[in-house]
Amino acid sequence: MIKVEGIAAFVAVVEAGSISEAARRLRLSKSVVSERLAELEKSLGGMLLHRTTRKLTLTEDGAVFLERATRIVRNIDEAAADMAERRGTLSGPIRIAAPVTFGRMHLGPALYPFLAEHPEIELTLDIDDRRVDAASDGYDAVIRNGAIADNRLVAWKLTRSRRLLCASPDYLARRGTPSSLIDLNSHRGIFYTNRGVADWRFQTPEGAILVRAKLALGMNNGDMLRDAAIAGLGIALLPAFIAGPAIREGRLAEIDVGYRPEAEFIYMAHPEGRNPSAKLRAIADHLKKSFGDPPYWDPAG
């Protein structure tokens, strides 16, 4: 007899990439997850995973079974959540991915009061600056700053995300303050490597203009980009949620070159074709109210 627990263990192992990580997410021991997986394979009469000391890979049977198994687990989770919601409570597991700096500075502090009000929600919040694949990595939703190009995701706007061109007062005293887009070409740029050097785009009456400053430093973390700018290493184009406090404290100065960087938004996005749960909608609504529009962190707000 095939047990739901075994199907859930199989899906979790595939999504996590290892039995140990699946056990952590399921809050079970590795031995229990392994036993459930072995029992499922015995019930089905075939191997679902190739196991080596370094990795797990799907067998041909496993790849065929995975799609339906994932659907079964999602349907059970949604059914359980629906029953809880009918009783007027929000409950059950939910997994969200978000970028590091935004998660630390704003997302976490906004979520904690909500979770305190809804203690039956089991939230797993993965903080990582890499662009995760929401569907294949097993996330219910992802938080993104900037455009979402993945057409497999359905995006909800949480708030606007203004980006600010800024540098330290010391850097501007040494190198001069640029007053036009052309001036930026002779300055040192600090770039977010996840976006690349083709990231400085400004809105003009003729359309968007790309500016390429000289690469002084490239990093994939917003906190370090801000700190490098504060240290006087160059000019950075930073989200207001990162740069705002440093600007208010005088450690960074906003630069006006006559045109604004392209407008962006902060989104919550969920995989297309998956009915978002009431708890996910409730989290999105709570975040919208908590952030405000314009958001509380924007120095011009």
C-alpha cells in the first residue's frame, strides 16, 4: 500500500537535492526519510532514485512519477490549508525565498508580527541572493527586487523600489560630483554582479539610456555594495531600502545627474498554475501594508 508520507518524502528529497536536507525541511531524522523512501520504492516495485555518495539522481521511473507525486503533495497541502481556513485559521507549511539584504533589513521585521498572530503557519524563509527557480526548487513564492522575466511566475506588486545613485562625501570631494550622464563615464562604478555592468539605465524623454562607468568593484551582496560605496571606492546604484539609512546618516550622498534610474518594484511571485493559498495571500497583504507606498525606507518618501 502506497503511503502519502512516502510520496511526500520522495518529493522533498528531489526538491532538496539530498536526504539530509529533505529531513531538515520535513523536521524528521535522515533514517525516517530513508525508510519512507525505501518503502515507497518497494510498494511501486521499482527504484525512483539513483544513490551515490555525492548525489541523488532520478531514474526514468522516478522522473515519470515525480510530476504526479508533486501534484499529490500540493493538493494535500492545499486541502489541509483549506480546511484550516474554513475554521478561520491560517496554518500549515509555506516556503518563501528572498534576497539577503532585503530579507534581513525589511522582510524579516515585517513578517515576525504576522507570524506571532498566526502561530500555526510553518514558514521556511530561505535568504539567498541567487535567483532560485521557484517551481523546481519547491518554493511557494519568491520575493524579488526588479523585473521578473520568468513567464512561469505570477507576480504581485508589494511596493515600489526606487534606486539611488550614490557615493560617499569623501569620494565626491576627491573625484568631483557628476552632474550629467556623460560625467558618469569617467567615474568608478561599484556593480551588483547578479545584474552585471549593463545595469545603470536611466529614464530620459528619448527612452532608457545605458551608462557604463569604469568597473571598480563587483559583488553579489547589497550590504557589501553599500559598504564599499561608504568606504569611498566609487559610485553605486543602490535600492533605497539599502541606501536610505546611510543617506539619512550622511555616510552616503545621493547624486543627481538630471535623470532618474529606471523605476522598479518589489514583487512576491508564485509559480503559475499553482493556486496560491489563503495564507500566501494574507502574507502578501500584510507585507503591502507594512512596507507602505511609497515605502517607509525611501528617504524621499
